[in-house]
Amino acid sequence: MARISWGLLHRLGGMLIVLALVVTVVFIIVRVTPGDPAAVMLGSDATPEDIAQLRSRMGLDAPLIVQYGQFVGGILRGDLGQSIFLNHPVTQALAARAEPTFFLTLFSILIAVAIALPVGVLSAVRRGTLFDQIVVTLTMVAASVPSFWLGLMLIQVFAVGTGWFPASGYGGPDTPFLERLHHLVLPAVALGVVNSALITRFTRAAMLDVLGEDYVRTARAKGANERRVILKHALKNALIPIITVIGLSVAMLVAGAVVTETVFGLPGVGNLVVSAVLRRDYPVIQGTLLVVAAIYVLINFIVDMLYILVDPRVRL
Amino acid sequence: MIAASTTMPVVAGLRRLFRNRAILLGAIVLALVVLAAILAPLIAPYAPNKLSIVNKLKGPSLTHLFGTDEFGRDIFSRAIYAGRISLLVSLGVVFISTVLGVIMGVAAGYFRQLDAPISRLLDAMMSFPDILLAIALVAALGPSLATVIIALGITYAPRLARIVRGSTLVLRELPYIEAAVAMGLPTWQVLMRHVLLNLASPILVQATFVFASAMLAEASLSFLGVGVSSDMPTWGTMLASGREFMNNAPWLMIFPGLAIVLSVLSLQLLGDGLRDLVDPRLAKES
């Protein structure tokens, strides 16, 4: 127990160091802008007074080390700054856009796992068969398709063609929840299918690894039925790499969501950051980067914790 | 005689390389894409920016193989020219990420005191989703062809650095490196002659995958309007400008998209094949 607690503290410390570096990287990115960010944001029509006012509002007139201190202090208080164009706090802008992105990411990962686990396991069990070859080929093709392009093709077929699903939008706060989810079907399928490729390949490889192990042979020799051998003996032991890749693919899903939201006109965090880039709204860009990276670091930490549940041999 | 004996290992190596079907297929498709891009002025039937309003939004036909866009420009010609910029951007990204990745990876893997700080920095960099980090960097540096290449190069450098670090950690403990150090060879010579040369294979494999990712990322950035200028035909900008006419002229979306899929697929095949060749343990599994 003591070893677990020490291990846990060690991991927690590591996570905090990475988070601190994430904060620093985000701070640096906005400051590498050639010239004056305030002047860039306001465009060529701005007067020197306007620029000076924005510089002071963004805290850019203070020495770099003071700016860093203010930036970190703000984050610790839950203050990510003020959006220049929306004219309200970045946290508020992010909170207002979180729902579509959260459900899009969640459904995409569910679709990806629902495809990848059975297909990957079956492909490994039937290694070398026609089914396996088709799976290997299809995953290779799926990994080469830009998710936004697949989204556009799905719109052509299932929104413009059959009219089964809406081509864009999410509905307002008064729209019933199920109606809003209906808007997410095509984007979630586009993202989920592309991301299932990687998880399928990892599942297949992890299963092939464990299917050759002695304990699988022993289970078969004992006369355990094949279903039990595959699900209880093999899959359970292959879960660690599979969980790792599912955790990693969350970052890919968020990256995919940025583009997919734009294709489907979803008012999510991705859409927010793209419009912030076009308007040079640096506080929104830096706030979004920070929150998304922090979520990713947390998910990886949780994945580490899941290892103990899945495999009692793993010690933290 | 001497010439024959020196070329033999090369021929044997190439034969071994192309015995792998994935490498062969990937190399052929990629070679076709690269050749089409290099020979664009000879292959393209029209100039990429030649306007012909009377021919606007025409479907695929014998005169316009992939159809025309809203200005009557030939999609086939534009797609071939677009390949030049898409490939150029991806090559630039591979170069920058390889240089940065090798410096960080070798430093972390070879010098123990640098390992922890560099590894934590790589962890932090890899916490950002690639597109998000790239668009933030493009926003900071200002959108242009060069900044897209730099931004994506920085974004993918940690992927190479991780692989290089891992391989360097293994190499560092090998007897011939220890021998080189014991012989008093200066550190930079040990690194250049013995470490870097032996890192070539893992770097080549990873660089192929970075090439593929960069191609997808460039298309995404251009599609979002935060990448290269929309006047410059890349497969991404072609998709972005064709989107408006998607319902009436789906060919505007289909062909540039297929060009991306085909190129990325060839790189993935090549990367997979090379990895199997470098690590035969993996080849047995696939």
C-alpha cells in the first residue's frame, strides 16, 4: 500500500511538472509573435493610443517575468484572461462552447472503440485469412483519410442525398437534447471511423502478442472453450496497450474535432479557436491550448491509474 | 570488376527492400505522385490558373479529366500543381522536425543529466493536439508558407525526438560505443560517427510517418483558412474553395481528397514496410 502511495505521489509530481511546462510553452507561443501582438491584433488602422491601451489591458507592457507571474497567478485563480473580440472571459467562452465538443469527442471515441475492439480481436484470431487481410487494408486506408474530407463526403451522401441527418449546426439551448445529438451523428462517425483505424491496428497487434503466450496455450490445453480463452485469457492481458492507445487517441480526436466542427458548423471549442486565430484573439487561443493540453495530461494520468485496475501486476 | 563488387550490395539491398510488397506498392505510388509534381508543366493539360468562365463547373470529361472549378480552371491540372506545394511543405516539415528531433533526442538519450528536462519538455509538447499547436504557432508567427512549415516542423519534432532518444539510450550501452569513448574519441565524433549513423533506420521510418502526418495537417490547416494563402493551389486550399460548390460540383471535393488519401496511403505503406524491415520481430506479426 505504501509503495502504491509513493508511486502515486511520484506520478502526480511528474504530471504537475508537465502541466507547469505546458503553461510555459503556451506563454512562450504567444510571445514569439514577431512585432507587437497588440498591434497585430488591432490591425493597420489602430492608433498608437489604441495599441498602448490594449498592451496594458493584456499586461504586455510589464517585464516578461512579471507577465509570466501574472499569467500563472491568473491560471491558479481560474482566470484565463479576457477575449478581445468577444469581450468576456475566456473561461466563459470555453464553457459556452464545451458541450458540442465534449459529446462529439465522447461519441467519436465510443464509435472508434465499438469498431476497433471486435474487429481487431477477430482479425488477430483469424490471422492470415481473407478477413484479416481486408481489415489490415481497410485500417491502412482509413488512417490515410482526412477526417474532415470523410465528413464532407458523409454530408453529400447522408445529408444532401438521403436527408437522414442535418448537414450542419447544433441547435440552440432550447433545442431538445436528442435533436442536438442527431446533429452529432455524422461528425462523430467521420471522426470515429478515422480514429478506429489506429485502435484496430493496436488491438490486433496486442492480441497477436498475447495469443502466442504460454498461458494461452495452457488454457487451450486445459480444454477451455475458445471464446473463454480469447476473452478472459488473451484480451484481458492485451488491454494495457489498448487502453494506452485509446488514451492517446483522445488528443487526436480533439485535433480532428477542431476541423470537423468547422465542416459541420458545430459551435464547439474547435470552432472557437479557429475564429480566434482568424481574428488574432490571442487570449482565446492561449486559453484553449492550455485547457485542451491540461485535459490530455489528466486523461493520461487516469489511464495510468486504470492500469492497476486492469493488471494487478502493475505497481505505481 | 571493382565497380561490380561495390554495386552488388546495393542491388541486393534494393532487391531485399522491394521484396516487401508494402514498400514496393508505397514506393511506386509515391514515385508517381512525386514525378507528376516535378513534371507538372509537361503533364498538366492546362495552366493551373487559366480562367475559362464559359467552362465553369463542368463535370469530368475527356477535355477536363477531373472537371472544372467555379472559374473554369482545370481541376486535373490544378491537382498536379497543388501536389508540388503539398509535397514541398511536407518535405520541409520532415527536415525541420528531423533536425530538431535528432538534436533533442540524442541530447536526452546520450547525456544523462539532460534526459529528465528534455523528456518532460517532450511530454508537454506532445500534450497539445497537433493541429491545435500548429494553428496556435501559425497564429503567432503570421500565416505564410514558411510559417506553416516551421509550425508543423516544431509540432512533429517531439515524435522524432522520442524515437531517437529511445534508440540512443540502447546504443549508448553497446560495447563499440563504450570502446570508442574509452579510446578517447571526442564526444562529438562518437555522436557523429557511431551514434547518428546507427540511428538512420529508426529516423527514416519515423520521418516517413511524419511526412504522412504533415500532409494531412497541411490539408487541414489550408482547409481551415489558417495555412498557406488561398491563392496558392494545395490539395487543402482546393478542398476549401470547392466546398462552397460541393452540392452541385462534388468533383471539386472528390479529386483533391483522393490525391491526399493516395499520397498519405503510399507513405503509410512505405513507413510500415520499412519498419518491418528494420525490426523483423514486427514483420512476423503483420
